[in-house]
Amino acid sequence: MTGRFGRGRAGIVGMLVGLGALVAPPTGAAAAGEPPPLPATAGRCVGPSPVTVRETPWALRLLAPQAGWPLTRGAGVVVAVVDTGVSAAAPALAGAVRPGADVTGGRADSDCAGRGTALAGLVAARPTGGGPTGIAPDAEILPVRITDGNRRISPARLAAGIRLATTAGADVILVAAGVTTATPDLADAVRAAVARDILVVAAVTDRGGENGGDPPVGYPAGFPAVLAVNAVGVGGAAGPVAADAGTDLAAPGAGLGIAPSGSGHYRIGGAAVAAAYVAGVAALVRAYHPGLSQAEVRARLERTAIPGGGSPREVGAGTLDAYAAVAALAPRQGDPPVPVAAGPVVVPAAPGPSRAARVAGLTVLGAFVVTLLVAAATLTRRGSRRPG
């Protein structure tokens, strides 16, 4: 099994520290038809994007969440996004965003920075007739704002945010931005969430190294109880990581985030994006396997991962396999990945039968087959008793 056994090795990972790490690297003016990177200018709120993307982005072609949607789309699962808030005005999240809470008081269903909204869209964006859909398009979003007026976070704010998400009844907590100090208060907040059977998914630090060196260990991803996630790119390259940071899972680190308003998209990237994809798949697993504990959900995500994470195998962490995580009958480390054909993301016109309906149908079918077998055996016995 992958996971903390990989600690101490240089690896496939890094965790987001600060607002800028979510934004795609600057590439100059956006090409015609290409969405711009998510703005990170303090003091101004992010507005609508001028570009709406219709094509399926690389990350969703790789993850192919639509393969599992006939089984589940995440209904009934609450994913807390502990970040800058989430805009309930975003059309792709209409009806999906709870009021949430700010650590200083009030609601968190608005988002001046745009980062929390972009991540929430990767998790649960609804189909809007165009543009990418989230991994779990029937899941609910619980926004928790932990940033101050300058869009900074602190260990105290982060701990308070995790506690708010815990008491509000989240099933999965997504932490996109971390800190470099492992305070007792933050550790206690994570322990309380795990004790409430909540899966905590956090991005590893993928920025902030001094003099161009490896980034520092980030928290809460650095805590063993947290599922630590790093990004991989199209070519399989992963971000740098501190030698003792460790990682548990990798996922695509590029995406198209929805804007706080309007139907346009921004380019986003980094370990925070990868963690959002993992949180979305965790929502699918929790919806389809409601009897699994958070530890069992985490193990399922790790054990169904594609080995190697696109990097040398000694790294340990695998790359997220969305379909296998949901549908594998008995996942175990070393199983080959389930092949899924990548294609356009299309939401079924109507959801498939519920899990209870499928079970009932199989029960009736089984009873019918047993009846046929008994009748056949009776006829065989009668025929054998006839005189020759």
C-alpha cells in the first residue's frame, strides 16, 4: 500500500503555501480562445472570465469520471472547501453551495479571490450546457473561509476552519493551502475531524523553497492522518518536495476553474488542483460505498491508484484512478488499473437506478435462477426413474 511508507524519500509531491501557487504559471497574454490564468491581485475581486471552454480538458480525459457516473455522481456527500470561500453565484454551482462559515464570523458563500470557487468547481460543478463538469456533480459544497483581508492564512485560522467544517457535518474536507508550522491546535483539529469519520485531503507544499531548494514540509498534509496529494503534469513530471514530507497520492495538476460569476473559466494549476480532484473522487466513493469509514475510503483511493504516479516507482505514491476507486470489487496494492476509454464528459440524461434498486433486482433475478435450477433437477430425477 502506498502512503506514509514513502516518507523520507524525495518524491512526487508538494503542497500549496499561499495564494499564488494555485495560479497557472505566467505565460504572457492568453492565446486566442485560451482562458487566462486565475488572477492573484490583492485588493481587487476576481470577475468573470472572458473565455468559456467547451472542450474536455486533459485532466478530465485522464480521470474520465463519467465512466463511474452510472454508479454514482456523489449525491448526499458534503465536501468542505477550506480556503477563500465559494461563490454561490457561480452558475455551475447553482444550488450546490451551502452558506458555510468564515472563521471570523458570517457566511462564506462569496469569494473575492476566486480560488475556492475554482477548486469547488473541479469537485462539483454541475452541467450547464457547456464547459467541464466537476468530478462529483451531485455533491454539495460547504465553503469555509480561512483567509484574512490580505488573502493570507495562519495556523490558527486553518485549525479554526477545519473545526468549522467538522462541526458542520462535512464528509470530506479539502485543504488547498497549508502552513509550515505544525501547531498543536492544528494537529488537534485534524484529529477531531478524523475522529468524526471525515476524510481530510490536503495539497502538499509545492512552492516556497529557499534559494530555489525544495519546499518546506507543509501542514496539515504533513500529518499522517491526512491524505497528502501532489500534482503530476501531462508528461508525468511532479513538483519538488521536502525529503521528509511524504505523499500518499498523485493526481493531475492542471484544470479549468469556474469564475465566481459568469460562465467563463480560468486556468489553474498545482497541488491544490490535484487535491480537489482527489476530494471529488472521494465524494464518489463515499456516496457509492456509504458503509466505508474514512480510513477505508482513503485505503481504497491509494490501493486502486495507478502505480508510480508517473515518476520512478521508488517514489511510492500512485496516480488517482477515478473509476477503479469507485467500482473495483476488492482493491489491493498491485492490481492492474482498470482501463477506461477517455472521451467527452457527458452527464447521463437521468441517473441510473439506485443502489437499493439494483440490489433488489439482482435478488429477484437470483431467486428466478434458483427456481429454474430446482425445476430442472426435479425433471432430471423423474426421467431417471422411468423404466427403460
